[in-house]
Amino acid sequence: MQLFYPKPIIAPSTLKVIDKHYRFFVSLFIAYFCFCWIYKLSVLPGLHGDEAWAGLRADTWTRSGVEHLYGMNTYTGILQTLLAYVIFDTFKIGVVQLRIGGVLFNIAALIIFAKIFVNSKQRRALLLFLLIISQSALYLTSPRIAWEVNSFTLFFIALLAASALQILKSANKHNLSWILVLFIVNILGTYNHVIFSCIAAAMLLGVLLYSFLYKDYTLKKAIIILVFNQLNVLIVFFVMRLWLDSVVIKAPAMTSAVCATLLACELYLVVRLSKFEFDYLFPVNKTIIYGFLTIGFSFFMFYHGVALFEVFSSYKVVIQTYSYQQNAFVQGLFISGGVVFACYLCYFLFFDIVRGGNKALLALVIVAYFAIFPAYTANCSFRYYLCVYALLSIYMSIKMCQSRLSVLPLYISLFTTGICLNFSLLNIFSAPERHLKAIDFTIGNHQVETSAHFLPNKPLIDFLKTNQISDITYISEQYFLEQPILFYELFEPWRKSNGRKAVIDYNFKEVNNGFMMHKLTSP
């Protein structure tokens, strides 16, 4: 097979149809995502313990108010809980109400991306971006789960992309409103989950490496902006890390004034510093830069390479979320799709960086992200890759339009993976009460994960209601079993009889409903 074609793979007449009717195709994609993210939202996947925790905390705010500005730990904020609180206060408590906010923010993100691509005259890249997202099990399932990263990551990245493009376009003037948007998005994204700050660090490092490698001084203003942006991110990190949220709660007016003053000073300094003539960068040998990138990329691959590939191949994401295992043939198709995607990605990144030019900037930001990310965590979790997968989807969609390399195998793999994924989801959603069992499996470097925490809760809740259980003994993992039960009690309370006891646990051996549930005779 020839790797390079003198003519486009897709016939020019087909491309003209796509360009003419792109609004129709984009509308189809948006409708598809809305359906995938909303259909049977209250049932699948089963309510996770962390989702239930956020819902329970939102309910307590109606009585005690906000007590802390951090989430379950000091590297997450309360945006998810705040979103649930607003929806509960407007409507009523329920699983759909807990999850729908994240769905809406992800839909808004896709609309923003559509606007960005169209304004940049990248209509075909827009459709490819939506295609890549649509065949990703990670992005087809994550908006259905009310976690802070799932709900807001894509939305913040869309706003970040919009502001970064506007700043780069206005190289000779100061678009202060968009600079402010960039600052605020990174502050909120980092506050929501600290991993988002890796994007800010990667942007700064990527732009610096680009300037060093190609002796390009045109991004002076961008470097100044990103330095202040990184300062903001570090302030947020240390405020949360040092448990200073109590100061913010006690003095909200003073805190707001300090933040507004700090941002105003930063905007002023951006304007002032950008006026200085600067046409020299400290010389850095290209070998040192390439060595740094190689070592950083190698560290990422060692700690996260396998897990990221499993995100590309999708099938383990389906196992975790829906306790659904495909047969060996379908798994092979998923793995083949992941291999093709990974090979094209590595090819594009390598040659963009080696050849240089404007195409190298985004490639360097992505490789810088790879190099920095292991400093955040050596552990693997699929939700950790939401940020990088979004960045890679943007990059790959653009490269598929620009590259002279034949991308026909990539098209085939994307469509094949999408078809396999949709058939799997069709089987899952057509039988939400299908027989299953909890599944333990490994991701990344042999890290054990389980599907038990996402089991459909209805059989368990029905058992408690039918038997009027008042006292529950948990054999293992009490948190993940108890939190969903407590949340369901808020809006579906059941009659409890004294002395009605039960023992419950997850069932990893027998195919039934995933739970072991035993009613004990009252003493």
C-alpha cells in the first residue's frame, strides 16, 4: 500500500458535500452524543459511591451551608457538589438530577469546539474531532458519571482552546478579555481537579521549547501570559494544599477583592512587559531539548503508556463501567484500533517536532504534557486521561486533514472501533437488568480495578425495600455500597422494620445481579 497519495483519499465531490452540509453532520453528531449521554441516565452505570457522596453533601448544604471549599480531598474542589446543589434546589433530588449537569456542560463543550473549528476554517477537522470522540468509550461513558473531572474537563478545555487561539491571533495587540478568560479557566480547572493544571504547565513548557528549538521570538507575549497563568495555578494549588479554605469562607469579600486585584495587576504587567524589546533567548542545544523530551516521554510511557493505550482501545473502559466483556474477536478489533491510533499519533508528533514550523507548537505542548504528567501521579485511572485524550483528539483531527500520509487505515480503524463500541452499548442498554457479575481486571502496570462500584443499584435497592431492611452488615468496601444506599434513601425512602437485618457484598463469582444479598432472621 502506498503511504503517500498525490490526490486526496476522499473524492473532491464528497469533500464538497461535506463542506456544504457540515452543519447537518455536526447536528447529527451532537444529537448522537445527547442520546448516548442521557438515555437511561438514572440506571446505567450504577450510582458510584463518590457520586453519591457528592449528592449527599449537596443535600447537607440545604441545612448547614458550605463548610469547606475542597471536595473529597485537597486536590479537588466543590464545583461538582455545587452543581448538584443548584439542580436539587431548582428541581428535586434524584440520580438524573445529580448527573444531568455534567451532561449539559459536555454538550456545551462540543458546541464551543464546533464554533472554534468553524471560525478557524477547519470544518473537516471538526467532523473528524467529533468522530474521534464518538468512538471513545472514555468520552461516551464519562459524562454519565457525576465526577468533577467528567463534568467539567472538556468544557474547560474548550474555553481554554478558544482563549488561546484568540490570544495567538492578536499577536500585536492585547486582548485583555481573552487573557482574563484564560486565567480564570485555568484557575477554575485547577481548583476543580489539580490534574488540569498539567495543561497550564505543558502550555508554558511547550511554548518555551518551541522558542528555544526554532529561535522564534514571536511568542514573547504568550510566554509572559503563561508565566502569570502558571503563577495563578500554583497559588490555587498551595491554597488548597495548606487547607486555607477556611480563610476564604470567613472573609469572602476580602478574598474576592484580593483575587480581583491580583488579576488586574497581572493584566497590567502583561501589557507593560510586552512592550520591552526582546529578540534573544538563552541558547539551548537542540540535543538537550530532544533528550529531555525523549526522557520525559519515556517516563510517561513507563508509568502511563499501557493505561493510555487501553483508553485508545476502549474495551477495558466498557468493562469497568458496565461489567461487560466482549469476546476475543471484538477485543482484537478494539486493540487493533488502538494500535493504529497510537502509531499515527507517534508518527505525527515525531515529524512535527523534527520538521519544525508552526505545526510543531501543538506537538510540543502535547509531548511536554507527557513529560510533566508523571510528576502528578504514578497511579493509573481512566479519568486521569480525559485531559490528554481531548488534546490528542484536537491534534489528530487537524493532522488527519493536513497530512500527506495516507490516513485510510486510521479512518477504517476509527469506524470499526465506533461500530464495535456502539454494538456493545446497544447490548448493554437494551438489557439494563441483564445477568452479570462484578469483575476485577488490571489496567496500566498491573493496577487492579473493579467494575463492582458501577453495578446497577436497582436489584440492591429493591431487595432492601422488599425486605424492609433496617440494619445492614457490609462484608467489604462499605463506603462504595453504603453511599449509594444513603443517597437513594433521600428520594426513595422505604419502610424499615425493627430487627430486619441483611448482609450484603459484591459478587465476583456468580453471574446474577453482581451482589450477594442475604436476609438474616431477626433475633
